Amino acid sequence: MKNILVILMLYLTASTLCAQEDLLAEFDSVPADNIKSAAFKGLKIVNFESTKMVSKGELYFVTSHRFGSVKAGIEDFFGLDQAVTRLNFIYGISDGINIGISRSSFQKIYESSLKLRLVREKAGGFPFTIVSSNNILLNTALDDEILPGLSFENRLGYTAQLLISKKFNKNFSLELMPTFFHDNLVALDEQENSQYAIGFGGRHKLTKRFSINFDYGLHLNRASNSPFKNPLSVGIDIETGGHVFQLHFTNAQPMNTNGFLGQGTGDWGDGDVFFGFNLSRVFN
């Protein structure tokens, strides 16, 4: 399974690079009538990236918060005293090529992103939308006084994902996310630096402005003694004047992929979950 995921992601990435000129022409062209509308309204399902893209020339500023665990109760005002914040800028070079840069207060992580749409779902044609999502992160919270010999390379992490979505009807969409992520320095000696996961997510539209969303990440090679958990997240999207406001609960407080897949600490069974939201502002 691991080798299949890696080979598939490398193959599609290589195909994209080899056909760069053709893809750029396709991304900048006007969509045909038989191309389906976006399967998701938000750039995120909850934690995982969706196949939605930022349009050419648009700049999204996304503010995300994950508060502390609600299990702490009134002492921490149900987690509001322990917030983690992520600020993210995403720009549409074309309708099918997005770049981004972000900063998270979790481990003081800086991250760059590249999102490429490879194929679009068409009515009566190709049945899926496929997007490649790739990230490089820098963990600036690591302390060389506590970790003697710490180098710049130890602070780096990487993510490569395929996002495969299908819009079954105007209300219901699903997405599959095979994921490879690598941390040059991991929290446990027993944990492999290269890690693999399969994500599942979906959206069901309830009314014109509301939908319920969920996503789940199944870690495939987590160390047997790891205290971390697979991330399960549920929430709602609220559409307001062309923008999407996302409210959700999740058992993973980190918001970058390496973090919520590799270092989620909450447990739904114990009520150890985190409330959060994503709020976006678009600049044309």
C-alpha cells in the first residue's frame, strides 16, 4: 500500500511537470458547459484540503483557530484560553495553479504550498476531480539548547497529497486523500520519519447556505507506542455573500497536515476535542 501511494503520487506529479505548457493552457481556458461545479465550497473540508481552487488573480486570506480542549471545562472557558492560530495567504496564479504561505502558532510553523488541478470532473465524462497538494514546512519552535546538534534540516517537513473528489449530486460530495508526509525530526524514536495516511471526507448540503462536513485520517504506519490519534473532524459550512465560514469540532489541534495527521492528541471517546473555525476574506 505504501509503495502504491508513493508511486501514484510521483507518477501524477511527473506527468504534470512534463505537460506543463498544456496544463497551463487548460487552466487558463474557459470551462466547458459539461464541467461540473466545485464539489466543495471551502478550500478545506475541515482539516484536509478540498479540491476547490482559488480563481486566477484572487488572493485569499484565511484565518483559522483551534481552541483548547473543551474537556478542560470552565477553568479554561472550554478551551478558549488555549487557542492555536494559523494565518494563510493563497493566490491563484491561474484557475488550476494555487500557491500559498502560512504561519501557525503551533510549533511556530511557517509553511509554503503548491496546489495543482490535474483533472476536472465532467458530466458524462471523467468521473472525478483530481488535485495535487504539496507543502514544505519549517518548525521554528525547536530549541538547539534543548536539542544539541540541531540543524536547519531537522526543522523541515514535507507533504504530498492527491485529492480525489466526486460530486454525486448538487447536495452530496465525497473526497479521498492518499497522503505522504515526512518530518526530518519526529517526536518518537520508534516513529518512522516518512509516514502514510488515507483521508476520507465529505459534504452534504442541508439548505442553500448550510452544509455539514466531515473528514477522517487513517494513519497507516504509526508507531505502536504512539500516544497520538487519528484525526476525526465534523463541522458546518455557512455561506455568506460568496464567502464560507466554517465551524467545527476535531480531536486534532494542529492545522498543518503533518501536525493533525501525526500529532493529534484528542480523543472523542473522552470528550477531549477542540472547537475551531476557518474564516476567509477574498481580494480580487
